[in-house]
Amino acid sequence: MDSMHFMHWIRQTYSKLRKEFGNAPSITIIIDNASWHREGTDDTKPSRRSWRKQMIANWLDDHHILYDNDISKAELLELAYENLPRKKYKVDEEAKMYRINILRLPMGHCTLNPIELAWANMKTYKRDRNTKFTLTEVTKLAQEWINNLDAREAISYVNHVKQYEKAFKKADIYVEEIEEELNDDYDEDNYSAYSADTDDE
């Protein structure tokens, strides 16, 4: 998969979802942080160190950033980095045109995506039944698995993710409590050290 193929697929998916669900107020697609999900829009892509000086100057011009003509490439680049626009992703911008929301999972948290369970179960189903080892056979088995997926099993994937979400929320509470204790201990140690220093004077 690459960005070009993914964008082609996602446009078709957006269109199909909007046709199927009409004026539904909320359609959300959950995605992870694969590189093809994170491609920036052309207007928010930063300038690069490998660019020639004139290319960086053009980038600054395109973003209406003023600069002196006699500054170095390094200074132009620094100016560009200081004025980076807020990052926008192609996937998100396309989704807006179809009134679809994109929910991005935190890095390394695939357990919060129910599709990961579905994908794992489909792969197991295909592996256990694939005897011909042809693309046609794999496609047939994948379609078979999809056709047999019922609402009860799909809901079980969502419920499984909700259990992980609860566990993460509970862990967050513990981490916040520990951080507060550590910060309190650090403040007391610093106060004690400061008091000792001032007493010595």
C-alpha cells in the first residue's frame, strides 16, 4: 500500500458510505498511523533541507512570509520552520468533502481498533482453509469470511476494544496519581536543598 493507492481507495469508500447512509449526521472512519494515512496536504508540507535556496524562497513566498533577499539558505530554512502551517492530512481533507469524520488512533495502540480483530480472524480463517495457495482462492475465502460475519461477532470486536479502553483509562488515573506524588517529592527535595543552601550563607 502507498499513499496514491490508499487515497484512491478511500475516495471510493467515502463515496460508498455517503451513498449508503445518505444524510446520516455522523460517519466515522478509524485509522492508525500508517505513513499513507499521514500524508500532508501540499500547502502544509514543510520545506526540506535538501531543497535548493530558491525552492525554499518560493515556499516562503507561497506562504506569504517576508524575508530579506540577502539571507543564507540556512536562515531561509529556519524562517520556514518557524512559520510552519498547522499540519493537514489529505485523508482528513477528502473526508470533509463527504461529511465524514476521521478518528486517528494514538501511535502503537492498534488494540483500540476493532478492525484489527476482524483482520486477524479473517487471516486465520483463510490460513486454515487455503489449500490451493492462489490469489483466486484467497479472494474467495476472504469474501466467504466477510459474508459469514454477523452482527453478534462484529459487536464482540467493539466490546473487546471497549474493555481495552477502560483498562487504559484506569491506567491513566494511576499514572496521574504517581506523577503528582513524584512532583510533590521533587518539590519537597528542592525546597529542602534550597533551605540548606540559604542556612549556610
